[in-house]
Amino acid sequence: MHTFLVQQYPQIAEEIRKTISKLQPGLSATALANQAKVLRAFSQQNVASHNLQGSTGYGYNDEGREKLEAIFSQIFGGEAALVRPQIASGTHALWLALAGNVGPGEEIVSITGKPYATLDTVVKQKGPGTLDSLNIKFRSLDLLPDGAFNLNGLAKTLTSKTQIIYIQKSRGYSLRHPVSTEQIGKFATWLKNNYPNPPAVVVDNCYGEFVETKEPCHGGADLTVGSLIKNPGGGLAETGGYMVGRQELVDNVADRLLAPGLHGEIGATGTYLSRMYQGLFLAPHFVGQAVYNARYAALLAEQLGFKTFPRWDQPRFDLVQAIELGSEDNMDKFCQGIQAASPVDSFVAPVPGEVPGYQTPVIMAAGTFIQGASLELTADGPVEAPYIVYYQGGLGAEHGLLAITHALAKIFS
């Protein structure tokens, strides 16, 4: 890999770095602002070394857990937060947020279209625990072609039974526009101005944390949900998820996760707290690196004739960089190139396979230290026309430059 880079691609790589530097010179202003916000929260919550030790058993009086939740609440702009290693994934966190705040006979309306396929199984699948089994309806409205919310369609869809309006911030496996915090804020204002008792606005913030200087609750969302093995875990958190928002909504989620009446006062943190704290502290920097990597991937792909979404110089509201590669063979080569340039399992050759929740085979490249940690460098996508690979992450620009260049070069080798 390194020989190929040194002999054939250093000039184009250097030119691309110079071009990006015109848009993002030196320190990222967004990363700097977010780092200041995180540092201020740590300081104001008086984090001490003994707060990093964690708890066992019931986890009563876990001061470290309480301070971490106070920090999340402060950073992400909510009244309260729930941050727990017992939340196993983003899908788990979202299910808790929805099932914990909607009752039988009530409904949820998504205004960003069909959600991730993994969440779609929670919504539509038959069986115990699904929204269908709880007699909770889930309706979807697509974004308008320009990425705006379909407010006219929503006005016709809302009923007295609608308890949650659901927004997926990231594009997921699609070419739709990611949603900005500003857009969420304008929508929240419109909703509250037009409905005396509006449904709660719940935002899936996965892949979106620290990409902007404001988070969804700063814009008026009632609850923000995410995974610690994505952006806010900083590549160090080994598991966990979070909720930030209105106290009542967070309490409902805690009761759904633990048991009614426990109010989040139990739940051991074991050995996880130290990495959760340190990962959160480092997250603004690593997210800034990942955004740089996404711009680099887009610009290099454009130079080589591929379509990208977004283009390299367009605004960023999540980490996902979509590249239309045109064929299954190109997808295979790109993902194999990313895997080969990974620090873990570099010898593995990814191939398309069946993934729960997806109707078509999916190819995934992820040689990560934390399994499924998409702030680390990964690439994946359903193997179907027009053969789009979704790239995200990279804890360092140096690794991103090497891996992305190798992956795209492999297509032409």
C-alpha cells in the first residue's frame, strides 16, 4: 500500500490537502468551539479522579455516573440526561426513547422518511417488544426534494394521538439531505406556534454530534438520542448510549431501561466510566478529524470522476460521505482497500453478506478497535444500483488520507 501511495499518488493527495486547507485552514473553528464547550462542562461539574472509577452491583450513589450525565446535559442543551453502558446500540437507544414515551393507541410520525433498516424492524416487525406489539403506530413522511420538511403533509397527518415527531439527522443509507440543527430549530418553532400542546420532537443524533457547534436540543428538540460508539464516545467508549432533553422524557426512558419507579438511580458503570469521560473529552477533536477525512474522500473521488453526496465543499451536518461508485466490483474494491488500510483485521477481505434488517446484501469494512465504532474509519453500503458506498470516521487525518487514497486507488489498480 505505502509503495503505491509514494510512487503514484503523492502529488494528487498533496494538491487535495492544499485545496481543503483553503476551506478549513489549520484548526477547525467548529472543533475548537465544541472543545471549549466540553472543557467548560468538565470544569463546572468538578470532575475528580475518583469519579472515573465506576460502580458495581446496584450502582447506588455513583457520583461519576451522575456527573457524566450532568456534563452531557450541559453540552447537549437539555434539562436532564441518561448516559449508560447498558444501552447497547443506537437502535436500542432509539427504541427506548420511542417505547418509553408513547403508549398503546398512540402514534409516532417520522418527518425524515423511512428510518434506518435496523429501526424499521422495531417499528414493523411482529413479535414481543416491537411498536406493533405495543399497539403504537409509526407513520413516515418523506422530506421534500430540496430537503425541507413537508409541513403541509404533516399538518394533514397529525392527530390528537401523535405523541412524537421523529427526526433522523443523518442521511443513513440514502442520498437524502442530512438535517441541520438550524432546520430543526425552525421546525420546532413552527410546531409550537401552530399547536398549543405539540408532540415531542425526538431527534436521532447518530453521526451528528459535534459536527455543528449546536446540538438539536439547542434548536428546540425535546429529546436527543445517540450511541457512545459513534461520535460522543470519541473512539474510546466501549459501549453505551445517551438521551438528553426534557426531564420528563428522560425519566420515562430510564423507567423503560431499568424498571418503573427506579428513576435511573441504579445501574452499575463497572470499568466503563473512565473511557466514557475521556472519549467525550476528545470527541470534538476526533469528529473534526473525521469531517476533514470526509472532505478529503469527497474531493479525491470527484477528481477521479465519481459523484459524491455531499460534494467536498458543501456544509456538513453529519459524518457520512456517500460516494457513487457505479458497480459492485468498485464497491468491493473500495471496501477491501479501506479494510486493508485498517489497524485491526487488515488481512480480512470484506464481501457482501446478509445483515439483519436489510433486504439486500451489505458490504462492510471496519477494522476498528471498538466493534462497530463508526467514528473510527469505516465504509459500508447495500450492494445495489447505483452502488453507493457510505464512508465515515477516521480518528486522524493522517490515517484517513492513507486509507481513502488507497481505497480509491485500488479501483484503478
